[in-house]
Amino acid sequence: MLFLVDELFHIFAHPSELGLALLVLSAACLISGRLRLGVGILLVPVLAGITILVLPIDNWILAPLETRFPKPQNLPPCIHGILMIGGGEDRRVTQAWSTPALLGDFGSFFEAARLMRAHPEAVLLFSGYGSNPRPMVTEAVIARDILVAMGVPPGRIELEQRSRDTFENFLYAKAIAQPTHDQVWVLVAQAAHIPRSMGIARHLGWSMIADPTGYQSAPGYGIPQAEFLHKMVNIESALHEWEGLIGYRLEGRIDTLFPAPGPIPNPQKSKSPQCLRAA
């Protein structure tokens, strides 16, 4: 049953694939002489495309995700660790050209580097996809090279390279970090990815402060834009997260469907050598 639900979610979470399939089906009907059926099928992706072009649908479905956890105004004076999750590193291009490449937003890297400069007591743990049937550079290695180029000392970076999905990112990263109740960890991730990520962390008993970056929506900006491809990318990104929230809730990987902010961890006294040195 879960497999069927997952497949249905996948279809509706990738409207570009569904639209392409409808276009192919419409063409097949028109070629075979079924004109009325072919035109009827063709109207579906055409009208959907016009709707996406005219209305800020991408903002409507992205904004609830990106505004769920507000950006923290003040962090505790001592931070033990910063966790980054992979996903935007382009392994294929990096391998081909021997230079680190990203698929999209640099915001998480800028924020992580900023926090590392502001908190010399902290370590940075990057958890990224590493499994592949053929030898290829891992997301974690790409991220490390970018962070080092941005001035983060390599000795303060730890890598997790076994994970295959977001849940395993946290599962294996926690095994490396071994966080204790008096430690402060900050999650730096794209804003749309934060609700599901924080839900996983809480499910695993890892107390964290969410630090969202890489916003894609512009709440309140609703005039028509001729940016169809950009909007489609945003829509599919948002739908992927909604699909992930529903799927992870059904699988028991998060405890609530739409995780909400809670109290910010801020231990008053920490016996950690990191904080004692920072003090």
C-alpha cells in the first residue's frame, strides 16, 4: 500500500514528467486520427502551463515550507557543531572537470562559513550522498573543497559519506557527532528542506537550531512573470518536500506531518572543552 501511495506522490510531485507524458499521448492520438481525444488531452498541459505562467503558484506552495522555521536572530554564544546536508553538489560535472560544482544555491555554504568564522569553537559536519555503483567523487568531498576554498580550516570539517537519503543523513551524522544534551548544534539547510530535516532530527532525539538559507519564494509578489522554467523548478522543489513530509510521516520517520518550531536549545552551562575554551 505504501509503495502505491509513494508512486502516486511521485507522479504528482513531478508535473513536468506528467506534462511530457500527456504531450506524447496527445501526439499519439492525433497521429492515429483520434482528433477530439488528442486535442482534449493537449488542453490539460497547455492550460496548466498558462496557469503556472500567470499565477504565483510556486510561491503559494513554497512559502509555507520556507516560513515554517524563522531564521534565528541570536544564537547561543557557544556552538558545538554545524550540520550541513548534501543535495546541491554536482558530482558528474565535478568529476568531468576536476573542479567543485554546485547545481544551485550557494546560500548554505556562505552561512556555514560565516558561522565557522564567528564560532571558532565549532566543528562542521557535512553529510552527503556517497553510494554509487561506479567510482565518483562524493558530495561530501565536493562540499569540503568548497568550504576550504571559502576559508574554513580543513581540520574543523568532518564528513559523512554513507547516506543515501535525508533520513540516513541524520542517522549516520548523529553516529559521528555523538551529540549530548548540553551541546548546541545548528542545522544549515535550504529553507524549504528545513521542516522535514528538523522533523527527522527530533525523531532521532537530536536537538538542533534551524538556520534556513537559500530561499526561493517571494511572498506577496504575485504579478505575472514570464519565467516558466524557473517556476517549474521551484514548484517541483516544493512538491518534492511536501511528498517527503507525507512519505516520511507514513513511514514513521518523522513524528508530525508538518514539524513546527520549538524552544531553541541554549544550555546555560556546558562542561564541553569547546565552550570552556571559548569562554
